[in-house]
Amino acid sequence: MDLEFTPAQRAFRAEVRAFIDARLPADIRARLRAGHPPRKQDTVTWQRILNERGWAAPHWPARYGGAELGQMERLILMDELYRAPAPLPQVFNLTMLGPVLMKFGTPAQCDHFLPRLANLDLWFCQGFSEPGAGSDLASLRTRAERRGDHYVVNGQKIWTTTAHLADWVFALVRTDPEARKQAGISFLLIDLKSPGVTIRPIHSIDGGHHLNEVFFDDVQVPVGNLVGEENKGWECAKFLLGNERTGIANVGLCRERLDLAREMAGRALPQGGRLIDDAGLRAEMAALDAEIRALELTNYRFLLTPAEQQALPAFASVLKLKGVALQQAVNALLARLAGPAGLERRDGDEERVHGPLVPRYFYSRAASIYGGTSEVQKDILAKAILG
């Protein structure tokens, strides 16, 4: 199967590329090209530039600062951001919380938060997982007790990505401990500067600080920060997790990393020759290129199916499984190409010859876990295929 883009879609891709070439700061592009994650200020700077065009939240309605792009155009935009490479807009703000507020929030909540989410004036993180409540999220125990015009929150969240950078967290809390698991949960917006909030880092195998534990000790949260109805937060969570799967194939990321692998393999070696002269390596890269193309076509085909079929979990599971496998394979290839220099660790790691390619390989192992583990995705596929 091949894919024919419409003239309008080809023109949109050209427009996006021209915009990125003209507006993306060179130092940010170089840092990401070397394999470093964007700094917080990189993401803030770039998202505000995108927001000038409505492309920070391209799927949002225009009245909230979005561009009302269709799914195909959104995927083209994301693909070009990955391939630049450029920082992606902050996912917790735009893909997760924003749509939840539009569907379940009050007009006052939308008016206050949505412009700040799009312009990254506020950075949100996601407070869902807890010790003993990860894949079985409905087992969460963080408690919110209503006292007058406030909730008092006590409990713990874990694996909270970017909590150390964030201003606020959207959290699932238990407001009715007597109800069945899903029925007694509410969705709260919590200011992380509130008294009683403690954030502790979790350092991962790549040596980075992405994850955190977050503790709530008698934290007061205004009732006005409740999204949706009390004890109906599970509806918000299901809606949010459906949006979380948007773009999970990460085709553009795989292509950008494979382009870097080709570039590295094509460099002249001190002892003469190039790594790319090896026929086995060329065959490996060709196979990866073919698999990425197949995933790309599957992703576009997914977008062209009727909406009711897109909602089936098995579609997203296929994209997640294959996308993760390819991300990990390309990162493993880059770590091999970097050789011993890729293991170098030092302060100010922007100066490393090959950037953080081996640490990035280590971090790519987590892709099999976040957003739904590969084992869970296989269970979903098995149920869809076998009934």
C-alpha cells in the first residue's frame, strides 16, 4: 500500500517545514539532534513560538487558541517536529488535560486554564499511578475529603513524569472510599506550590531525572478545582487515556534517529573506511527503514478508518507495540555505532562526542512500560483476535 497526499496536505507539510526552518532556534535543534532531551526552557520557548500559529494545540478549537487541524494534518505536523528535530508541545497540557477541560470542565475553568496550557504559562504533570496502583489504576488510595469549600488531600503518587518541573498536577483521588473502585474517584487540579506537597526524585538507569514521587500531606485544594462531577473522575480518566494514545507510533522519531544512524555510519573512520561499508549494517538499516515505512502506512491507514473503528483498543495496541519495538531497535543501533565513546559520562554532557546515545538507549527500555505495558497491549490484541 502506498499513500497519496492531497495537494493541500503536501502544501501544509511544506509550510510546516518552512516555519520550523525559520523559527526553531539553532541551539535547540543541535541539542536534540545530538540525542539530548529538551530542557524545560527549550520546550517553553518553542511551544510559545508554535502557539503564535495555533500549532501548540493544533487539534483544539480556534476559540481556545487551536488551529482545528484534522488528524492527518496533526500527524504531518508531529512528524515534521520529530524529524527537525524540535521539542514536542508539552503533552500533559495539550493532549491530556486540555481536551478533558473542554469536555468536562466549567466555562470558568476553560477560560482560566486553556490559554495558559497552550502558551505553557503553567506546566502540568499527571498524578495517576501509585504504589500498588499502576496497571490497576482504579486501586488508587490517595484520599480527598471535602471540608467546606476545600478538599483535603492525603496520599502518594509515583512515577510522576516532570513533577519537579511542573507548576500543577491533575490527579485522580478517592472521594468515596465506600463505593466500588471506579465509582468513588474524582479528578482534581492541584497547585504543587500548596503547603503539604513534597516531591522526591527517582533517578532512572540512564542517569536522568524524569520521574518523581509526590506526597500529599493535608493539602488543601479548592472545590472549584474539581473537574467534572465528584465521584465521576473515572469518566475523565478514560477520556484522557484515549487521547494519550494519539501519535503513539512515533514514526517521525524513528525516522529522525535512523537518519542520524546513517550519518554516523557514513563518517570516515580514523583507520580508514566507513562503518556503512559493511554489507550487514546496510542490510540492517534497510530492514529498519522498511519497517518504519510499514508502520507509517499503518498509522495513516488507522487515521483513514471510521471513527468507531479507531476507538477499538486493538488498533492503538498494534501501533504502540510496533512503535516501541522500532524505537528500541533504532536506539540500540545508535548505541552500537557510538562504540565505547557512547559510554562516556561527564558533567556538561553536551560536549560528549556522541551525545547521550547509550543513556538514551537505556531510557528507551521504559517505552515498553509507559502508556500501557507491552504485555497489556498483547492481552488486548489476543482478546480482539481470539475473542
